Amino acid sequence: MPLLIVKFEGSVLQKIPTNGGSITIGRGPDNSIAIDNLAVSSHHAKIKSEQGHLVIEDLDSLNGTFVNSQRVKRSALKHGDVVMIGKHSIHVDETASGETPVNANRPSTSAKITKSVEETFILDTEKRRKLMQEMAAAGERSQITPSRVRVATLIRVKGPIEQAEYALTGKLTVIGKSEMATIRLRGWFKPKMAAQINRRDDGYYLGRGDRVPTINGSHIGAPTLLSDGDLIDVCGVQLKFTIKE
């Protein structure tokens, strides 16, 4: 029975046997492989057996599923293949069928996972550029159902940006100078990705980019849930977060 070996920064976190059932991967705790990382969708991908062969299917994730560095929607898996989801890798091992599956919950591993959550989207320039290109290619297909989260709006209070209002209809809103940013900043020295807003099942979270934004005058240290009426300041631009009924 082939094993799926889950690794993070070279450390083995889990060994999951493929017993013919469906193995789900995502940020939600109900997944077979739960990955606590904001770059991973709640239900990101699944692996199942079809006619004796393993197949992985991307579940319309925001940041994509990669097999041997190639982004895939659906792909067969064989021995030696490496699946990349966020910063975690899943190795297909057909020679380790006799090993006992493990679930590593050592404190050092948990610390690494927690650290990875805080580092989401705070990547080096090359990785960020590739990530944003993938997000643009993904488009709006990974939006969650409007009935689950009311659509929010950012209203310009002050600062040089193109529009007076921005509806946060996508799962990710980027604030920066990049051409792929939803809210484009003006100025020679503005960063390509100053901050980001992630739309999750329970609301909208403001996260850091190349700058540390403030909410109602207080700097954030980690992704922070926004409330109606919050004032966001980043790179000289102030935005009011509102949720319309």
C-alpha cells in the first residue's frame, strides 16, 4: 500500500496510507491531511484511487496544486512524485508499504507550522511574483459562496489610489503597486505588495506584505479579522472597511 509522506522544511510530519479511500488536503481540521497555513485553502485538493492508480485533483484552490513543479488541475501520481501545496510537500512512496503510518505532533514541528502561518505571502521577490501570476491566472473561480460571507467594501478616506470604493469580491485582495494588485498604490517607492486581505469562511482578514498596516491606529502582528467600520492605514492610504447588508 503506497504511503503519502507529508514534509515541511525537510521534516516528516505525517505518513498517510492510501487504502483506496479519498484523502482530502486543506487548512480545515476535517481534512485527512490538515495544513495550518493561510496559503492553503480550506479544502485544497484530494487524492483518490482510480483503477488501481493514485490521482490528485485540485479543488479550485486559490494558490494551486503542483506536481513535480507543474501546476495541475488533475493528475495521475506515481512513485517518486512530489506534490507541493503551500510550503508543504507530499511525497508518493510505493516502496514503504510495510511501514507504520505516523502522525508527528512534536512541539518543534508545531512551532514550525505556526511560524509558517505568520509568514504567508511574505515571500522573497521571485516567489511573490510567481505567486501573484498564479493568482491572476486563477481569476475568480475560487471565490466562496456569497451567502456564506457578506461582501465587504473598502472606502477611500485619504491617499492617492484610483477608486473611491473597492468591493472585496475575490478571495484575495492585494494592496500595492503591482499590476496584479486590486488596490493600486501610486508613487515611485511604493511596494508591489504592501498588504493583503484574505476572505475566509468567517470573514475578512488583513495581513502584512512588505509593510505592516494598522487597524484603528494599531499595528498588526498577524492576520487580523476586520470588523465593520475599521480604519486601515498602509503606505499613506487610509481605507474604511464596511460590510453592506
